[in-house]
Amino acid sequence: MSGPSTYEPKTAFTRWLDRRLPIVRLGYDSFVAYPTPRNLNYWWTFGAMLSLCLVVQIVTGVVLAMHYVPHINMAFASVQRIERDVPFGWLIQNMHAVGASMFFLAVYIHMFRGLYYGSYKAPRELLWILGCIIYLLMVATAFLGYSLPWGQMSFWAATVITNLIGALPLIGEPIKNWLMGGFSVDQPTLNRFFSLHYLLPFVIAGVVALHVWALHEAGQNNPAGVDPRKAADVPAGQAGDTVPFTPHATMKDLFATGLFLILFATFIFYMPDALGHADNFIPANPLQTPPEIVPEWYLLPFYAILRAVDFNIGPIDSKLGGVLAMFASIGILFVLPWLDTSRVRSMRYRPMARWCFVIFVVVCIFLGWCGGQNPGRILAPATFSANLTWVEGGTVSQQPVQAQGASQWEEAVEAAETALRERGAGMVAISRTSETEGVARAVFNGTPQSRAVRASTQDDLEAQIAAAKADVGQAAPFFTIERHTPFTFTVTRFSQILTFYYFFFFLVILPVLGLREKPGRVPDTIAKPVIDGKVQGAS
């Protein structure tokens, strides 16, 4: 996109170097004279922040590796020694730990910007795919690094994830055995995790170089989503409606990066452990499982998707289904350029797609929240309904009862039992908790007793209930509670709804809107909205 190089060496040394290794020319063409669309906003500054984060992670990681001991009996102590005894070790450790969170924060904003402005569309498909590869490598690197402190959460997160990988058909078990180096997470596992964690950042740096190369070849996208070279009065071979990268984009990047560093420093110096988990300050104990095993915050949305699949899908059990859904949630990003069928890049000019995108962002945020919660947590109190039936003196009486929440339900049952005891009921209650299970309560000689009633089928349960009534005697007044188990809105149910929309957005909304939505008028050039005196759409 940049065209022929405009670099001219000024000194004898630069002319000598340029003829043999034109590295100065490469830097000049890439970061000084590179033509940049003149309408770029601050959403385009996160690439610079990500470059800074990568450098910080590599430099601090190399220093930490000099002091870290990859041994299950010494890893935890070595991390504590780095923070306490190594000169400025606390600073380097905090920069590395907080830097991972800042890295993911910036990359998520970078990806959402690409989604909103259609930066994945032709001719930038490979650019987007390389970005997805970088993100996948970041996830792998972050997980491996999370395991290295060898705290409680580190150990058990490694155990859970390796077991989940083992659920994959055909390849899962060999990969699991290779990662673990044995039958459980132990010393060979830590060796492998440390080696891979040290290696992958350099792989990321290599893919980043390819990412930048592809960016300079295809050219930068812009908020309008139009080609900056489309102006009618632009001669062939010239840059069009662009400005040099330096100083226009450079100064904007420096300002935004400065604000980002303020946030970075705030966490480093004042809240270094706010984004971590308290259990990771406890040495790993294979014999004691933490109450809740959760990954770092930046992986919580995918953890929620994993847990959302709590049901079998034909021959696919829930464990495998969750793993497939989790990997599919990332894999779907790789084929996004071919799922969005709209000819308009920017959602500035696509009102329906814009609102669906806003909902998608909210869904992703709530998925992260669900990933950090207990999956069985009740978000809304359930309404329990029942039909009360009693027989006394050959007369059958019925009464519907509703109770809000489990506690009120138990109170209603106890009140009913007390009333019938006073009337001499022999069989106090039969509470049907499901189609094949129930609880029979009876009073013998004034003493309340209860027993579980279980059966393989509903017919068998009915037979057992009839037998329990016969044991008491037909002359006694029977009181039967037919409990209808309600739909309980838990975190898992909420995650399932959010997961559905996540995939629905990519597989249905974007393809359908691309074919059916009537977008607003897209300007012919970047400068046209400014010349006309108004900017269409919203950034």
C-alpha cells in the first residue's frame, strides 16, 4: 500500500548500510512515511499498547526465569523469594503478573474494534487470522504461566485443564499424557509448562511480525471502512486521503499509551494482587481441592461457555460437549471473514448490526461474570407449586399451593404436616421430588418418620407410594403432596442463554443481516463527510 520507498540516506554510513542491509529504510517506510488514513480515532492506538505489553512481558519474563526454580518443592518458595529478596523483584513480578491482564485488556478492545469496524473483511482476511493466532497463543501462554507459581489455584487449574484436553476424541489423550508427562500433574508437568511458557512469547513475537507485515501490505482500515485511495482526484500510484504515520499517528499512539501506562502503574503499585486469586498464595496441595477452581479473569468467558454445556448431546457427553463449545468459541473467529456477508465494513452505517454488536459485547461481559460464579447459584427465586390431596372418611379434598423459594416451601410442608397430625393422620405426606423419587413421611405412635422412595420408572414409584400408604392403613387420613419441580434460573442457565447468543451472533445474525439489512449511505472517500459538513453514523 505504501508504494515505492521515499527514504534517502543522508550520510556515507547510512548509504553504505542501505546498500547491504536496508534496515533503516524498512523502519522508515514502516513507521515514518507509511501512509495512514487521516480519520483514524483513538480505537486504533491499541496496537501500540499491545506492542509495549509484549516487550514488557518478554523482558520481565526473561529476568524472572533467571530466579525461578521449576521444581514442585521449590517453585512456590522461589516466587516468594523473588518478591522479597531479589532486588526490585517485587516490581518485576508485579509488572509481569499485571502485564498479562493489561495485555488481554488491550487485545480484547483491539478485537472488539476490529469487529465493529469490519477490519476482518477483504483484503484483510489473513491479517485477521494472524491476529486470532496471536490471541490463541496468548491464551496458551497465559494458562502455562498461571500454573508456574505452583499455588493451590495454579495446581488445580492445571489439573482441570489437562483433564479437559484429554476429553477430546483421538488426540486428546496423547496430548494430555504429553503435557502431564505421567498419570497426574507432577514434576514433569511443571518442566513442560515452564519450557513452553518461556518459548511461546517469542513465537508470539514472530507472528506479530507477520501480522504487521500483512497490515502494511493490505493497508489499515479506518472508521469509515472505505479505501483511502478512492478519491477521484488522486493520481494513480499515490497514497490518496492519507497522512504519514509519523508524526500524526505516532503522537496519538504516544498519548493513548501514556494513559494506558497510568492504569498499568496504578495496578502495579497499589493493587498488584487485585486481578489474581487468593488461593494462589497457598502452596499447592494435591490432597485438598479449593472450593472453586477458576482461571484468570481474561479466560472466564470461555470457562463459562465450557460449564454451560451440562447436558449430553446424543453420543457426545457433557464434558466433551463443553470442551468442544469452548474451542469452537475461539475457532469461530477464524472463519468470521466468510460469515459476515455484508459489503459494508463499518457498523457506523449498519444500524441493526450495530445494536446486535452492542448486545454481543454485553453478553461477553456477563459471560465473564458467570465464569467467576458458582454454577449452581440461584439468580432468581424459584416458585414451587404443588397439589395437596387428602382422603378422610371417603371424601377426597384438593388444594393448590404455591411457595416462593425453597425455604417457604419447607415451611408450607411443615405447616401442613402439623395440621394433619392434629387430626390423627397416619400418612402425613408424600413429597414427589421428581418423576422417580419422593419422600414419604408418616406418624407412628405420635413419632414422625420419613424414608426416601426411589424407583427406576414412574410406574415403580407409584407402586411404592401405594405400598407405603397401605402400610399405614386405609382408615387413616392421607395427605399427599405432588411437588412440581420448577425451572430454577441459575448461573448455568444464564450462561446457556449467553452462550447461545454468542454463537447466534456469528452464525445467524451477521450472515442474515449482511443479506437483508439496508445500510446507510457510505461516503465515497474519507474526506467527503467532512467536506459535506456532517459525519454519517456514529463512532
